[in-house]
Amino acid sequence: MPSTNDAAPLLEVTGLAKAFPMRVGRHKQKVPVVEGFSLYMQRGESVGLVGESGCGKTTVGRTICGLYERDGGTVRIDGHEVGASREDEALVHKTIQMVFQDPYTSLDPRKTIADILAEPLKVQRLAPKDQWRELAGKAVESVGLKRDCLDRYPFSLSGGQRQRIAIARALICDPQLVICDEAVSALDVSVQAQVLNMLADLQAKTDVAYLFISHDLAVVRHLCSRIVVMYLGRIVEEASTDELFSHPRHPYVEALLSAVPEPDPQRARAKRRVELEGELPPLTDLPQGCIFSTRCPFATKECLAARPQLEECAPGHRVACTRWRDLQLKGTDELVEAIAAPAAPAAES
Ligand SMILES: Nc1ncnc2c1ncn2[C@@H]1O[C@H](COP(=O)(O)OP(=O)(O)OP(=O)(O)O)[C@@H](O)[C@H]1O
Ligand SMILES: [Mg+2]
């Protein structure tokens, strides 16, 4: 294994880029889908990666864990820069596992659960064959299932149970980081909560880090201490969860916050919804200046002229918006407008 440095962040991604061939007019050409993506993660940390469908979240996850070859940027694990060697590939597999969105297609229907869980132990040569079943048994128990599911096939399990198996398959390799790509989106709300609680319990026991990919801010809010928001393949804002929810600096993030459902009906009725105008521009024809300018209610000439870079607006809080200093954007609590403080009783004369 390559030498690593324990004092460095667990994962450090700098300037990650990925392009896919797409049809542009009559020709096919490589179009950037992710550009300038940077992220660091410490051991045991949970970070949310949020943005609407097609903004490049899965591409980021797959490129970080080597399922897609990157077109630019660097990935460091414990300070070691990951290259193309076999040793580095093995280091990535040992350190990072990914759980995919769809528990119906991510498990091989012809294999028993025991065989599905033994596969990574076999491929990565993590344990001798006579230990596979015992380790698979421990893995299913760690995700709250009974050992008697080991001889069953995926089709005989519920969606929630299948997703637990997918998580057990990721955890059986004892990774330091699990990238959960919409891992609970396909599940009923009550099952979602169970799986999220289970992930939090596992983290408390093992100190595993999670990169939680979701289109839904409400899902990542309770699990993640930090949130990165993407729009059209670029990071537009990044902050601690509390800071992002209370002091958003990017108009896109304010709009996302306004769409997060309020559990309390009175607050839900009083919440202001920030509607975004216009369509999402195609990746093949992005605006010259700020990528959000075509839908931004605050866009000025300056925004159309140059693309803003991410800059630090407060410690640990970065935003890519030229106007962040003069916009007074609202956090979740301020978006609930109509519930004003009760009027003070008139003074008795
Ligand atoms: N293998 C591929 N070949 C060509 N284009 C791709 C490929 N994978 C993704 N894309 C394109 O890259 C863009 C980003 O896709 P990606 O799946 O990463 O988005 P996402 O944020 O995960 O979306 P969703 O929330 O729907 O899962 C999309 O325009 C998609 O069509
Ligand atoms: Mg995706």
C-alpha cells in the first residue's frame, strides 16, 4: 500500500473535472459535466452534496471513487495523491465504498445475500474463504437484519431491507468513507428514517465518514454537519449545515431552502416560497458569466460578464456569487414570514 499521512484530511479533492461526449449541433464533443470541484473530508465526518437532478452529483461520487476516470484535478487519501497505479486503485477501494440509489438494480438477483456480501471480501482478498459467512452474518446484523436472510435472494426482501444489504456490502470492507448516492430516495419516508438512523448509529460505532448525495436538503440536514451545494456541475455554496440554513449567501440556495417542507403546518402556511424563473440551461450552452444568471432574480450586467469564483464569505463558508455582500438573503426561519411576534398589548391608560 502507498504510504499515507494520518494528519492529513481523509479525503482531499482539488479541481476535479469530468466531461462526457454529448451531441452539440451535428457533432459529438466532450462537454464538462463537473468542473473545479474541490472537497475535503475528515475522518468520521458527514458531508452532504446537494443539487437538482443532472447537476453532476453522481458523476462526482463515481469519479472520486475511481468508477469514472477523471479529466482533471487531484484526489488525495490521507495525504497520498491517487494516481493510476494498481496500488492506488487498491487504496481507493479499501478506503472508499459507494452505495447506489436503487436497491432493486444494485444487487445481483441471481446471488444469495451471503454470496453478495462475500464478493468484496473475495475480490479485495480481505479474508480467507472460511470466514466469509461469519463476516457476512456480522455485516447483516450490523445493519439491523437477522442472519437468516443470508440464504435468501434480493427479490424476497423489501426495498428497505435491500438497501440495508447494499449498505452492509459497502461496510463489510471496513471503509473509512462511504459515498451514499441518494441511498434512501427510493424508500418510504418511515423506512428512510430507519435507514438514516441506522447510518448515524453505525457512524457513532465505527467513525466511518459519509458523503451523502441527495437532491433533498431536508434529508441531509439531520445527518450532515457540512453541506456542499452544486448547480450545473459547479459548487455554488458550501458551509456548515447550521450556517447554510440560517445565512445562505447564494440566491440558488435561498430558493432551495424555501422549498424545504416545514413539518409544522402553521409555519408551512407562513413560509415564503422563492420561485426560480426560467429553464435550466443545457450543459452544452452555459452562460458566459455566472452559471445561475439565467434564473437569478438579482443578476446584473456584472454577473453576465464574468463567472464568479468560490470565495470565503465567513470562516468555513464559501460562495460563488459576485453579489453576496449586498444581497440580504433569508434563512429558513426568516422565510417563515407571517408568524410575526404577537403584537404587544396596548398599554393601559
Ligand atoms: N455516462 C454518461 N455519459 C454521458 N453523459 C452522462 C453520463 N453520466 C452522466 N451524464 C450526464 O452528466 C450530467 C450529470 O449527471 P449526474 O448523473 O452526475 O447528475 P446527478 O446530479 O447525479 O442527477 P440525479 O439527481 O438525477 O441523479 C447529466 O447531464 C447527465 O446526462
Ligand atoms: Mg445521481
